[in-house]
Amino acid sequence: MIPDMTRRSSEPEKMDRSDCDTGLLLRTIDQFQLTNRLFSRYRTLLRRWVLSDMLSRPTQEFHLVDLGAGGLDIPLWLLREAHRRGIQLRITAVDNDPRIIEHVRPKAGANLHLVCGDALAFLEKASGVDYIFCNHFLHHLPELEIPDFIRRLARATRRRFIVSDLSRNRWSYLGYALFAGLFLRHSFAREDGLLSIRRGFRAEDLEAFVKTPEGSTTMDLLRLAPGRIVLIGTSGSSRFPPTGSGNL
């Protein structure tokens, strides 16, 4: 049975609990590498709106922050791509669960710095950040915190931020239920993943941010298959071509 998708769920996910089973949590984090690669389209987003801009200024060093970095599969891929293109890039990966930080710490290196802490508190003090990327992070926030989070992103980012999350719809729910039932076992990935889709967004949930830019930041809303919705904020001081709202 498909649950009601007309409104966002506010039910908490198991992996967000500080007392959840550590073994299941870390297995979930490891399984995210597969689901991110198959469904999140992060490579498309980062190539088009981050790497392409970096290439226009090849002698500059850039700083990107990944909020809710989880298993580090996304920042590690981005560092490899930047190195292959001769781009100087350092990444700060932020996650609020110390168990996850310790689990992924061996993967960090000179250009990948780990921070354990609250994302909103981090943004309040952040400076010198060129880009911020969030994948599957926004739906974890309480509804009332989302406007403040977007404002803090806009203030902290010198060039562009990308908030990529789940589109709340029946097809995504059905497709993920089938995939997770076949491939994601002994973790929170199936149950929490389905709840994540129910906590995801429709265009009307985020359109208010696009219509009311934060300061000098302009915002665009995009839809990507399969089941993605993306909010992109561009600083007015940056020389970006317009993105335009629509589909990819």
C-alpha cells in the first residue's frame, strides 16, 4: 500500500536517533554509496555547476563544503575529478554523528577535512566557502528550520550552493521499495529510505525560495530523473551563466 504523498511526513528516521544500532547505522552509510551512484545524479550536478566553473579559473584554489557527508563517496569522487582536471580543491565534510565520522576517518586526507557537528551551527561561522553541496540532507530538517537553513547557505557561500533531495511521489516510492527489497539488507536503508521519500519535496514546497531570493543570491529549481528535486543558489557577485528552472 502506498502512503499518502500529499503532505510531507514528519516521522523521524531511525538512523537519525543517537541511540540507534551502530552496526546497522554504519552498514546503511556504506550502502549509500550504491544508492547515491544509481539515483542521486550528484556527478551530473557537480560537473555542470561546480567543476565547469572551477575550470574557468584554473589557477585558483577552491573550497567546497559537503553537508551531511555520510560515507564520503561524493567528496572523494569530486576530489578525484578535480585532480584529474588540474583543479586545486579542498573539501570540508560535515556530519553530526560521531560514529559516522570515526567510521569514515581513514578515508580522509590532506584535502578532505572532517567536521563533526551541527550543519546550521557550522554555517553560522563558515567563511571563505566557494561552494556548498547537500545531498539528501534537507529532508532531515524540521519544516520550520528550512527557511533559516537556506538563508545561512546563501550567506555562507561565495559562489554557489546546491541542495539536492528527493522528490515526493508514488513512482519514486514504488521503485525504491522494489530496489531496496532486493539489494539493501541488514540496515536502515529500506525503511528509512522509504520514509525519506515521504519526507521529500514537491516543487510547490520549495518554490517560495525561488520566488524570494536571499539577498544577492538568485535561486533556481530543477527536476532530475529519477525522482530528484534540486535547489541551486548563485551569488550575485559570481559570473555564472543563468541556470534557468526546469528539468534535466
